[in-house]
Amino acid sequence: MFNKKIKEVKNRSIYVFIDASNVWNAVKSVKKFIEYKKLKNYFKNELNANKVEIFYYDAYPKDGTRDYSIDEKHKFYTYLKKGLGFTVRKKELKRISIISENRESVIEKGNMDVELTIDAIHNINKYDVAVLFSGDADFLALVNYLKNSGKKVYIFSSKDNISHELKTGGSGYFDLKNIDEFWGKDLKYRIK
């Protein structure tokens, strides 16, 4: 349940920005999937918002880099976009070769912080409240910019995946692991 402080935002527009990689850490910890339809309804119902727009940011593996198909991931993006009306920003993970004296290895990077920041600033005149699903301290500058522009900014993350700066820098912090209404099916790992 939201506390009294956040209930002040009734009948306003809310934009939610979800950093999927950060949320995935909470999903693994809770061992349940987030039900994004429930999440959207939660913000509408709990805050009696007249408009809730949700942006979802994720990077996905390049075809052929996994021993499983990533078709389900793309179907999920389609469900978010067409089924729930989310704005989905996605990109392929960048593969970087690291060569050391003894061997070559590959790391993958798929940071979406810039895309999220651009959307939050580009749409700033369309919302009263920003909800950020991330614990990344890099977003503190964005949070401060939005607050200085008169916006309320609420942070949703988990206690084991939130920076101190972001936890204390917003208008309020909520541990998404404690919000039962978000959680759905049990997380099942692929059989190897």
C-alpha cells in the first residue's frame, strides 16, 4: 500500500520508467514474475490517476549467442506493446571481446540509461509524477532534474539492489518486493 505522502498525486498523469535489468534482480530474488497488467492497474487504482504511461527498457541477446531461442522474449515485448499499451525500448546486447595474455573472452553490455533519460525529459510536460523502477545511482542526476522541474519522483527497487543516493534522492522509495499486488507466476529456470 502506498503511504499518505504518495496518495497526494490523485487525478494526475503518471509516467513509469522501468529499467528491466534492475527489475530482473528483484524477480530472481522473489522467484516470481511481475504481472505487468497488474502493475499498470495498481498505479491507476491506488493513485486514481487519470493517465498512466509505462515505458519498458531492455536489452536482449543476439540471435545465436544462446543455446535457447529468444523468440519468447520478443513475444513478451509484443505483449507489453500491443496488449498493454507500453512503450517498449529495446536493443541487442553489444558483444565486446576482451583479450588478455592468456585468453579471449566476451562480455555483453546493454545499458538503457540514456534512452530512459531522454524519454523522461522529452515527455516532462506530459506528466506530474515520474515513477522510476531502478536502483542505479546514475539516475540521481535525472531524479534531481525532474524534482527541480516540479515533478514528484518515486523510486521502486529492492533493498538489495538500490543505491543509497537513489533511495534517498527521490520523493519516496518503495521496495517492490513488498508490494504483493505486482507478483504473479512462479519463476522457473530453464532445464539445462
